[in-house]
Amino acid sequence: MQIWVDADACPRRVKEILFRAAERVGITTTLVANQPLRIPQSAHINALQVPGGPDVADEEIVKQMQPGDLVITADIPLAAAVVEKSGTALNPRGKLYTTDNIGEALAMRNLLDELRSSGIQTSGPPQLSKKDLELFANELDKFLRRHK
């Protein structure tokens, strides 16, 4: 089992939690982005730079991940592709996406996308809070305990 990170938009504080977890449990963690990334020197942490373009990092993650892997992403379509491939997705706010809830999350995302396309302004997500980070760290720890 590995952790894959959709790193282009992943908050720095979430990456720091992931770096500590990778070292603590010795799990391979790969950050995928279309720009150079700064990562700590570690046998467990890797960076993969992909060419620029829409969804290139997402496609690379789906291509390389295996069933049972964990993907960190706020991108709902990527989370849906991960779940479809028998993986699990965790967003930076601590929401775990599984076969039980990804359909609803994707439907809501598509509805909001349609509203924005028709000119209706929707608010973006609130700023990442301390509580969000705690939820993320707790869900990550639970997942790692179940899968180690």
C-alpha cells in the first residue's frame, strides 16, 4: 500500500502531516505535481513531476496507483476515479471517500459546476482550519492502522 498526493493544490500543512506519517510508519508517499516540489530527504518520500496541463497529475496518479492505495486530493473527479480503481481518497479536510459516499460527492460537485457555468456565483471552500487539519490527521492515522 502506498500514499499518492495530488500535490499541486495540497496545502503545505497537510504535506507536513503526510511527511511525518511516512517516516513514522515507513510507507512510500509520492507527491505528484506539474511543478518542482520541495520534499524532505527520505527513503519513504518521493516527488514525481509531470508535464503541465489540465488533469495530467490526476491521470498519472490513477495510472500508477494500485487497489488499496490511499490518494490525498481535494479533486472529486480524481477521488471518484481512485474509488473506481478500488483505492481510497482522503481530502485535506479529513473527508474519506469510499464507494459509500463518492457518488453523492460527485453529484454535488457536478451541480455546483453547472451553477457556476450558468453564471451563478458559488462560494469556494473556507480556509483550511486547525480542526480540518486535526480531522485529516485522525482519518489518516485510522486508515494507516487499518491497512498496516
